[in-house]
Amino acid sequence: MAMTISFTLNGRPVSVEADGSRMLAYVLRSDLGLTGTKIGCGEGLCGACTVLVDGEATRSCTTPLSAVAGRLVTTIEGLEGLAGLHPVQEAFLAHGAYQCGFCTPGMILSTVALLQKTPKPDRQRVAEALDGNLCRCGAHVRILAAVEAAAAKGGAR
Amino acid sequence: MNRRDFLKATGAFGLFVTFPLSGAVQEHAERPGYPKDFNAYFRIGPDGRVGCFVGKVEMGQGAMTALAMLAAEELDVPLERVDMLMGDTDLCPWDQGTWGSLSVWQFGPVLRGAAAEARAVLLQLAAERLGVPVERLQVQAGIVSVSGAPARRVGYGELVQGKRIEKHLADVKVKPVAQFTQVGKDAPRKDGRAKVTGTAKFAADILPPGTLQACLLRPPAHGARLLSVDTSEAEKLPGVRIIREGDLLAVLHVRPDGAREALGRVKAKYQPSPSTLDDQTIFEHLLKAAPPARELVARGSLLAGEALAVQRLDATYLNGYVAHAPMEPHTAVAQWDKGRMTVWASTQAPFLLKGQLVQALGLKPREVRVITPYLGGGFGGKGGCPPALEAARLARLAGVPVQVTWSRREEFFLDSFRPAAVVKVRAGLDKGGRIAFWEHHVVAAGDQEAQSVYDLPHQRIQSSGGWMGGNPPGLHPFAIGAWRAPAANTNVHASESHMDALAALAKVDPLEFRLKHLKNPRMVGVLKAAAKAFGWTPKAGPSGRGFGVACADHRDTLVAAMAEVAVDKKTGEVQVKRVVVAQDMGVVVHPDGARQQVEGCVTMGLGYALTEEVRFKNGQVLDENFDTYRIPRFAQVPLIQTILIDNPGLPAQGGGEPAIVVMGALIANAIHDAVGIRLLQLPMTPERVKQALKV
């Protein structure tokens, strides 16, 4: 049923007229034109659609729009600040922590959420936090290095 | 400036401008072949930026950066001033497709040659402009100046002014490796910033105004025939359009989730698939139904070799079907406008797809344009792009742009899998512990790398069927095709496993056993380099250490790998702790890019070695998403060390595939070394490991 749902998207208030049971990923991409959020599996199994909801890494392809009413949603488009790239983006760039780039927005947002909670995670903690973010190209070792580098620089901005 | 003015202004002979190029549609020859005219590859703008147009695509492998480096090197311009435009059939010269590790090895020389000629012509132009002979000129960063008088200078941009250069030179030599200033050094990837900021556009991100999303009705199983369909419930949803033409039934909606929801309301009845095969019975079937064997190698006499053998070892190696599972599902958006079809497609082969569209739609070549945005992984699975044909058909019928994005279920159902295969290897050892004879017969995988890299006097190599086609109908219950290093993964799994088993039979260290049978000094070189970095100490297997070794010759890129694994005897879980890869790929264009490809090969290879296999029954694909089809994850990833052998004497070879071909045997050999079991079937799942430990 169509309703008006308001939330904060990348620092700005938005209101969407939509059925609240629709999944956030489709609303972001189709209704709001933010295509940086990718859909890889549609069932919350690959992590490409990861966004931050109140700072938590959240699978937007299985999160109903109604669930984000009144909350803070951050997509990859909202990560770059006035000061430039987010430290996690900088670290991914510096370490070549991407190949095809399709999983990258979700990887970066999962990493941001991890470092906000656990500023100095060990490798096992990183592997656990990113377990649901799949990469088929095999950029894993670079991503691990990038996460560690971002953590060393205080990646939770 | 018209042609006459330009000639007057430059006083140039034979060099003139025909038309300004911005926005112009090139009519490239439809005949496959790389154009000889360097203008097809380069446009130099008034600001001196170089537009480099290539028909290859960027799918994560780094071709955008490596090819830009080659162009920058030959033209003597900084890499950051080269702008790549790839995979657009209107703007880029023809290309066969991006696969087989060919971009640098095969296409690189074409691009270098074109750039070298362009540079030589630019120098002549500059000589005329500056009034000195070419020999007195030097080029740095796209600025030509007179030696000893650096104030007398002119930039490429000023010379060309964004126009076409109508002068050509024959026999221009490319730069010798020793003079490289950019190739061989690490450089930031051209696609990096777009990818970390989410601005990189993939096919699903391209939405011309008015685009409708289409979901197509698919059968529940391969071979199931549609009996009846009822779309009335779907039609009740607002904004839904149904299009049916022949075998195609599509539900269209402005939003992808709207189209998917509506498709869920379509009721269809099917006659079950006649297929009775499943992932257990497939191997017997392949052996029975495969076409007759072709002989690839016959050397010496198997009979004579067998007579010399004092110990024999026969084994049958099995590989299941493996999915490409790129993170980006197949996607295309088609726009039919004023008699022209423009298709943005996730494809590795835009020109091949263009030909398919021309044929399927009954259009003329100039009426079809394929544009390839960033590709979210290919691995051989996007050689075609069926949704492009579906979207184009629908766009013409609907009169609006149409996007088709496969769901993950469709991706697993419609993928062209790496074929399941059987490899039978028979071999024996003579009194001296050398291989007396060797017979390798591969069924259903294909020919690549079936040939042994070892010096074997008595051998026969045969191949029946394969991924390239020519198989009897019904050999496979679904589509099969190229999968990163097609056939090679399967053949090397068998041959390098068997080498290891023979070494164990001979009670000889597996590295030593290999070296004893090798003549190729480059292969000896990579094995020794890997051993040094790994810290290999000789010991016959199984040593209990969990060390494995394997090597391969992949299209003249030589690769040797060593691994250390731990096997949990209770759970059957295999943890690969570290992998060392030594690779000799000739000139290394972009070392960090090459290392990324090796790491990608090792990581992706863990999947087919340990967890990945498509399960199916009666035409139905049982794995539909990543919950049951397990691709490698962070916790599985080992430490990876890559050694790139310095070999400037050999032109640059491919690097996107070589290291993946050793992964099956490498891990099988390490498991054997750890716990003394020899697994003959991939993937080596915990269940199979436990089963083998029991026996």
C-alpha cells in the first residue's frame, strides 16, 4: 500500500511515496536514482546492496522501506564528504582492493560499519564482518589489507 | 579549419584533416580484423589528452589500465592523460571479445604498433612545424621540442587539434623494452575512483527515460515444455504490461521489483523435463555419450613404454559443473529509436553481440550499436549476453526502452557452466623411477592443456568433446561454455594430481620428481622460484606437512604454485593457509595488475577446488543462490605471495588465467601430503574428505 515514508538519506531528509513493503534497494535505485547500491542476489546473500542504517551494515535488498522510516540511511554516494573520499574509500583505492567493482560499494560500507564498532579489528574479526560480502574476482587479500590500513589510520570517520 | 586551411597552416604534405571527430559515428569495417589506421585507436584533443578507443571491455581484470599504459608508453604521454573508451561498437575498432588472457598478449602489440606509428607521424608534423629534421626532436609528456633548444616546442594537442591524421608511415618500430619508462611500473588503476565512489556505471545503472523493466517467464527445468499459461492475476497489478511473442513471455513494469512481483503471479503449467540425469549419474553418461576421441599427441609407443614399466598407476579424475556466478548478473537495456537499436549490455564481446542482434532482429549492421559499460565480472560466462537479445526484441515490441536483468536464480539456471568432465590417466614408472608411459584421455572438458608439460618419451593424449561445442545433443542437460581458462583447469587437475601420485609411488619428493622430467628451463625456473619463496624442503609425500606443488604452461605463461593446507580430520574441512605463485609471463606491463590477477586466480580457484559444484536433477538446477552454492569467502582466503619472473626477452603474455589452472591439483596434492588421501573428484568437499579418510 502506498504511503509516505520519510528518512534521512546521505544527510538530507527525503520522503518517498511508495508501498512500505518494497525493499529499500529497489527504492534507492529506481525511485531515488542512487545506482551505487548494487543488487547481486536479491535475497541478502551477497552483500552487494549493503547500506548503513543508523550506522549498521544492512542488506537493503531484504530491508523493507517501512523499516527505515525516521532513520539515517547512508549509501556509497553519501560517503564522500567535503574533505574528500572517506578514509575507507582511500584505503580501497590505495590497495587496489577491487577488481570488477560490483561488490565494492557494499564492501566499503560493511567496512565503515565494522570500523565504527571495532576500530582495531583483528583479521578474524574482519573476515567475520565481511563474510556476507561476496567478491567473485578474488580481491579478498587486497580488501583485507585495505581494511587493516584504514583501521590503522582511524578509519571510522 | 577546413582541409585546405589546415594544409596551408601546417605546410604539411600528405597530412590533412578530413572531418572533426567529436560525435561522429565511425563506420568500421564489419569484417573482423583490427584496423590498420591508427586513427581508429587514438584521438588527440586540443588539450593534448589522448582518447584511446579499444573494443576490449573492462571486467575487473585491469585491461583499461594495462592498455592505457601501453599507449602512453609508445606515444610518450603521461598515463593520466590517456582516456580509455572501451567496448562501444560505434566508436571503437572491432575486437573479437575479451577473454583468454588475450588483451595484452594478442591485442597489446596491435595497440603499441598503432601508437608507435602515430608518434612517428606526430614527430614529422612537429618537424615541419618547427622547421628542423625529425632527428633533432625529442618528446616528453606529449611535448615535442628541439634538442638543445627546449623553448622551440609544440604539443601533440596543438599539432592535431582533435582532427584526424591522414598520414601514415610504414615499418615504424615499437619501443625496445629497455627504453620503457611507464610499462613495468605500478600505476593507479584507471577505474579505481569510479569504483570506490559508486559512480562506475554497470548495465543495470543505465536507464534511458521511459525504460520499462522486464522479467521473463522461465521453465522450472531445462527441457520442460510450456503447456499453458495464465497471466490474468499479473495483469490486475497497476502498471503491468505483458508481452508475448512466440516462446517469449515477458512482464514489464517501470520498477524491477514491480515486474518481478507481477511475474510471480503468472501461472504456468509445464510438461516435465525428459532429462533423468543428476550430478551423480552425469559421469557415466558423459563416458557413454561423448563423441569419439581425437588424438592430440602420439609420441613414441605406448606398448613399448608399458613394457618398461615396473609400477603402474591408473586413475579417473572427475570434475563437476561449475557456475561463473559473477557478482553482476547478466543485464542489458535496449533502446529502439528512429530505426536504430542501441543496447547497453554486460558482455565480454560487444562486436559478437552486435552481429547476433543484427541477425536476430533482421537489421543492418549500421542500425545496431552495442555499448559495454563496466562489467561486473565475466570469467567466460558473458561471452554472449542473452538478455540483450531479449531486451532488444522487447524494446521493439513495446516501443519504449526495456531493461532485462537476470535474477540470481536465472543466473544459475541460464549460465553456461564449466562442463562436468572425466579424465582417465594411465601411467607407469620404469626401474629408474622415471615415467615409462603416459596416457591422458579427457572426456567433455576440451583440449586445452591436456598435453603434458613434461618430457615423456611414450605418450598418448586424447580428447572427446569439450566446451567449444560439437557435442551430440543431450550430452549436457543445460548450456555449457568457457569458464576462466576453459578445459585447462580440468586437464591440469588430472595431470598434476597424477604426477604427484607417481612421485609418491616412486617415494620421491614431488618437486624433485617434476624437475627430473622437465626440459623447459622456464618451467624449471618458476618451480625453483616458487620453492625458494615457499621454503620447500624435499620430502616424499605424504610428509604430514600439508605441502603441495603444481605447475602449468598456460599459453606460454608458465606458472608454478606451492601451498600449505591443514585438514581437519573430524570435519573434513580443508584450510589453505598459504599459497606461493611464481609466474613467468614475459614482459610484465602492469606488475600490480598482474599480481591482482594471480591473487584473483588463487582465490577463485579455491572455489572449484573445495566447494563449488552445481547440483541438478531431471533438468532442474538445484543451486539457485549463494546460500547453497558456496563461492570463496574471506575466512577461506590464504596468504598469497606472487613472484613475477623478470623476463624482458619474451613479449608480454596473458595473466588473467594462468594461476587458476593449477589450483585443483595444488590443493589435492597438499591434502595428500597432509593426510595421505588422494581425492580424485572436485570439489573436495568436507564430505568427500571424510569419506576418503574412512576408507
